[in-house]
Amino acid sequence: MPSHVGGIDIGGTKVAAIVAGESGPLARRVMPTPKSGPIDTLPEQAIALLRQACQDAGVAESDLGMVGVSSCGPFVKDGGLIGLATPNICGAHSPGLPNDWEVIPLEAGLRRHLPAVRIENDCVAALVAERTFGAVVDEPDCVYVTWSTGIGFGFCVDGHVLRGKNGNAGHAGHMLISERQDAICGCGNRGDVEGLIAGRNLGDRLGMPTAELFAAARAGDAAALAHVHEAARWFGRALYDVTTCLDTRQFVIGGSVWLHHGEWLAPLVSEEIRRHFPALTDGVELRMTKLGNLVADLGALCLVLPDDWISAWRGTQPWSRLAPLPG
Amino acid sequence: MPSHVGGIDIGGTKVAAIVAGESGPLARRVMPTPKSGPIDTLPEQAIALLRQACQDAGVAESDLGMVGVSSCGPFVKDGGLIGLATPNICGAHSPGLPNDWEVIPLEAGLRRHLPAVRIENDCVAALVAERTFGAVVDEPDCVYVTWSTGIGFGFCVDGHVLRGKNGNAGHAGHMLISERQDAICGCGNRGDVEGLIAGRNLGDRLGMPTAELFAAARAGDAAALAHVHEAARWFGRALYDVTTCLDTRQFVIGGSVWLHHGEWLAPLVSEEIRRHFPALTDGVELRMTKLGNLVADLGALCLVLPDDWISAWRGTQPWSRLAPLPG
């Protein structure tokens, strides 16, 4: 019986690897996301990183059982396995990058070295973490949403976490909700949720970085404030649209924009949801993420935690150890 | 052991009751949807209709086991049970109707007389029918959508049919996808899918009934044709938005607009889906309903059919008997 589990979190800018035992996380390593070299560079370096974390923790590789992987998407099927077609990493989808990768063979590359891997979209993994240890423990009808550089969702309906045909359920940041031609998303859409209000796009239309836009709004600049308020209403409209699809009860919200400005903006977002179709929106709740910046790492681990560890960790909350771990 | 099952289909204009035995449907009765009288008039009359169908079929009430109910929504919780808050039936939500009903106690009213009832939204039931006997038998990631007087959806993801906190999953006809203020939906929304293209709204903007609009478009009238093509693109955009949420593979499409014009409009709808985000939309298929106008009645029955009847009916297809049944 393997005595430990692993977690790998793959983002557009960094990759993290974690090793945990029954008592909690033991070691964590981080590196910048590799974006050049052969097409299997990312899985190979992620494996190397996980091995380093094992060494740091004094855990033999043979003692590692399941490894959970939380990754940015979208995923595509690649010989029956999960491949990554992520615009932030794959040069074939974003001309500025130093590679010509079209589909990274993520699952094939990891399975070459690891006995048992479970890969999920990062917001799906975050939702699993919030349902396991965070703001929606065991809630059957809930959604995780991150408002950050991009906008992503993880969905749970009737107690089932949704995956979809390729594991891309929850890509609702790419829902078209407006005809605005100046709201351009990295995927090419005009008028999708990300194009309208993702952190990487929000400041553009006023010609300033998004952080400055929020600072100006908070300082009372009228144009900045109007722009931020409009963004909050668009965000509420996106959550309303998701509610019509899923009949959701709780939204757990994270991501850098929300972590900094969520308390301030929540009333506007709620108001935008509630002013539509009361039979669908009555009782919908917004909750702040309880796991904050740990949600990605913990999401990867939560995909593979044994049930009896979960019960124990709910009491001891050992994930707080992740914060000061090196990297 | 009860030897028969029942089905009740509740729509905005008619209610149908069906009785079926192992060999197939035996009797069907239909009446206009009651819209006046005490607040439990609808469930009481539906029970009376089902009893008439039992008599027609020569089936004793005591031989009736489960009864499946397919109903228009939205549903609200009413003392822990399902209540109807349907704008087309409840006067409190639509001032023109001859009643002041706010929430019809549907489940409570039916349970007073029936031992075992399963109630689902009509498009959820239609999806179950299409997955049981229709165009998407056993497909895990599929959606039923009706383009008719209104627009409704039933969702299946990873093999789970979605219900949501009150059974309202799939109300994506009320997704806001446009800022057009002249696209007014019965729910009060401006710019939702129904407001833009539901049968009851589509002709309004050109000042003619929707059937005439389609006839003019087919006859080559340029304005009508442009309007219908635009509607098909909005419909495609709605299906694209659902795809981003659910990572769907198949859309099964029914409803009067699609039954009459689907073959003609399908290429435009497909094109609108495919021109967005290929990693999400590659491989998405549109299929015509296989059950057509029988999907509602059969949907109610499919909610409660024993597994061994399903296997047998797949061979004998006895639902074709429903078409010529009286009513």
C-alpha cells in the first residue's frame, strides 16, 4: 500500500509539485512553467519537480500512490488521453511563445513515470478542494469561479462534479454574453466573459493596468469607478447565466481580482443576479473562497486523497502548512 | 407488484395522461390546461384525467405503480415539495390569466392520490426519452433543446441528467446573451435567448406572426430571410454558450420551429457554433429529435419505466401507438 500521494498544479506561469502523507502536506516545489524545448518538456519537468519534492520530504518514489493533477485547459483528446491545448503555454495557439507546440501530451507524459494519475481542469480541482475543505463542504449544487487574469468555473450539480466529453466543463468564461466588439478574448471571441472583464483585459479599455484601474476606482475617480461597477455587473450577469443553466445554490469565488475587491463588489454582483427571474435566482448565495491562494495546490491533492485522510484533515487543517513551504 | 405505470405531461396549453403496460402505451387522454378555480385545480384534474385513461385501458388504479410527470417550469420548493410557478399558467406571474395562483402545489396535490410520483422539468424528461429511445441512446454528454413557443433545455453530463437545487437546471432559454432592449422575454428579461428567438417573440420585431415570417423567408423575402438567418445564428450562439459550460458532444433538437425548419437552418447553426473556440467546439454534433411530437408524453413515461421494459420496447418501439391514441 503506497503511504503518500502527490499533487501537481500546472498554471500559465508556474508549476508546483506537492507530496503529502496521512498527517498533511510535507513538501512543495515550484518552477516557472517551461515553454521551450521538445513537446513533452512540461510533463517531464513536472515529474522531475515531483521527485525533488519527494526527496525534500524523505519519501521514496515507490511510496507514492495516486497523483492528482490540476491544470489550466482546455484539454483535447490525444490518442485517447488528455492533452493540453492551452493558449498561454502552446505556441501554436499564441504566436508570441518560444515553441510551436499544438497539443502537449500531458497524460501520456505523466503516465510514462507515474502509476496512477488523475487530471482535472484547475477550476474543477479548486471546486473539489472547496467542497472537501473550504466554503461549500458537501454542498450538492455549487460552483467555483475564479476572477483573476482569466475567468474559469468548476461546476457541481446534484452532488456530481461535471467533467464533460473532454474534461472542459466549466469553460463558461468563454460564454458570449455581449455584442461588444472591443471586448476581445485571447481565444478570439468578441464579447465573452473573459474578453469583457478578465484581469488581463479589464484595464485595457481605459488604457491603464487593471491594478491601477481598481486603485483609481477606490480613490473615487468617476470614470474608473463606473468602469469597475460595470465590470461587477457583467460578472453578475455571467453568474446569472450559469444559474439558469445549472440551478446553482452557492457560488464560491476566488482569484486575485475577487480576493482583493470581492467584499467591495459583492453587493453589486448579487444585485445583478437577483434582478432577473426570481424563481431561478431566489436563494442563490455568493461566498468568498475559504482556501484562497492554496486552492490550486490543495485542489490537485484533493483529487486523490483517501477518504479517511479527508476526515482527519478536516479536524487538523494541515493545508495551512502549504503556505510557508519552500517555493 | 403493480403491473402498470402512468405518465402525466403538463404544458402551458394542454395536459395529457397516459397509461402503459409491459407491452407499451395503452391509453391516452388530453385536456386543455385548467387555468381557473382553486389553487389545486391542476393536480386534481390531472389525477381525474389519469383515472379516465386507466378506465380506457381497463387497468385498475391499484395496478398503477410509479407515475412520471413531465411539466413546464420553473419549479419552486413548496413545503419541501415541488410547486409550479409557471408564468403561462399562474396568474400571479402573468396578469392576463383568470387566476391569482402564485405557486401551484403540484407534488402535494398529486401525492394525495398517487403512491409514487417522479416530477421533472419537461425538457429534462424529453432528454431522458431521447437517451432511452431516441437520438442519443446512452450518450453520456448530450443536451436536448426545444425551439418552439419557448426555448428550453435538458442536460446530461458524464452520464448524469442534471436537476439542480429545485429541478430547474436547463432553463438556459433565459440566459442573457445580448444587450438588445427590444428582445423582451415573458420573464421580464431583455436580451435572453427566448426574448431574441422564441417562436412567440420572433415575428414581433417584423410585425408579423412567426409562421408568416418563416413562410416569407422561404419565399425569398430579403428582410424576412435576414431575420430568420439572424435567429439561427443567435440559436447557434446559445448552443455555443451551453457547450462552454458543459463540454457537450450532442445536441438533440426538437420543438415546432425546428421540426419545420431545422434541416434548412442546421448549417447556419453549426457554423455559428464552430466559429468559436475550436478546442471546445470540435466534434459537437446537431441531431434532429427521433421522437418528434411524442417526446413529451414519452418523456413522462420514461421517468418511471422498469429497466426490463426499456430493453423490450427498444425492440418493439410501441410508442408509435401513442400517435393515433384518442386525444
